[in-house]
Amino acid sequence: MTIKTTLSFTDRHHRFLSEKVGEGVFATQSAAVASAIEQMMQDDQEREIALSALAEEIHARMQTVRSEYVDDDQAFSAARAAVEVSRRK
């Protein structure tokens, strides 16, 4: 179902939409706006999934016995080594 609505844009946004339609990236300005909204919806869904996974990981780690904790040096040693290698290039 399509619903007709009225939107207002800044000159900059209108110019950008018009250019993208002119370049053939989108068939119409409405299609460009719909695409942007779809991207926002996907971003929102992915953010929710990531936050949920992060919350689950935090809860799981809260169940870790203190004797099984990993110290900072051990946890980040691989990342620090990768950074050092990239700095040498």
C-alpha cells in the first residue's frame, strides 16, 4: 500500500535527491527517500540485534567465576600486536 504524504527538505537535501534521480540512481525522489528509510530500518534492526547480543554476553560474563577472569594484558595482547604491526608499515 502506498500512502501519499508531504515532506519538506532543505535546499541541500533537495539538490542531492534531484542529482541522484538525474544520475539514474533512483527512479524518483520518493524512491530515494524510501530507500533511505529502509536503510534506517535495517540499521535500527541490526543495532537492536547487536545490543541484545551484547546484553547476553554481559549476563554470561557476570556468571564467570573471578578466578577465571582474564587480565587486560592477556585480553588485548593480540589487538596491541596487530596495531604495532600496522604502525610499522
